[in-house]
Amino acid sequence: MITILTAGQCHEAPQVSALLERGAVKRPGRGRPRQRPDRVIGDKGYTGHPVRAYLRRRGIGAVIPRRTTESRQGVRFDRAAYRDRNRIERTINRLKQHRAIATRYEKLASTYHALLTITCILRWL
């Protein structure tokens, strides 16, 4: 699991490019992991122009619904693929069952990141 920590008052959409640069997509079978996924699934918080432009430049498909205030020009939205997003939401909810993760008791980013890593290991076991 790859994580990037931001300040609590910051939105995570500006971190999309940094996260995708660090990530790797496992290939089926053997081989070196790919650096570019086929598509990215996100909620309406990621629907802004900078995120979509970055994904388009890298050739990554975006499965992100549009806000009701945005124009509908050129919109193709795959509802079946968007339903797979519930796996991510369930994983985050399982991590937040740990009280220290949900409320972010730790002030230092390094300590919180270590606690998040431990929680992920406990979930994996």
C-alpha cells in the first residue's frame, strides 16, 4: 500500500500525480510492474480539470463522475467500473476501525505513517 500524508486541512486531489508516480501496477504472472494503470477510479472530489488533464496526458482512463454543476460535454462514465470503488471504501473503513487512525491522535507525520503501516500489516495478517 502506497500512502502520501498531507496536512489535515488539505484536499488530497493535488496529490494524485505524486501518488501515481510512486505507484506500480502488478502484472498478471511474471514481469516487472507497470508504472501506468489502465484507469483510475475516483469520487466527485477528483473531477477537477487538473486531475483529468494529468490523467489524459499520461493516457490513463478516468472513471470519475461529474458534479451536477459541470457541463456534460464529452462525458463517458462506466458505472460498472465505478462500482468496484466500494472495495477501496471498505478497506478505508476497516483501517478507520482503529481509533488512532480515524481520529489521527499522532501529531507527527512519521509517527502517524508508522501507525498506518502497522494497521495495514494487522489487516493483512
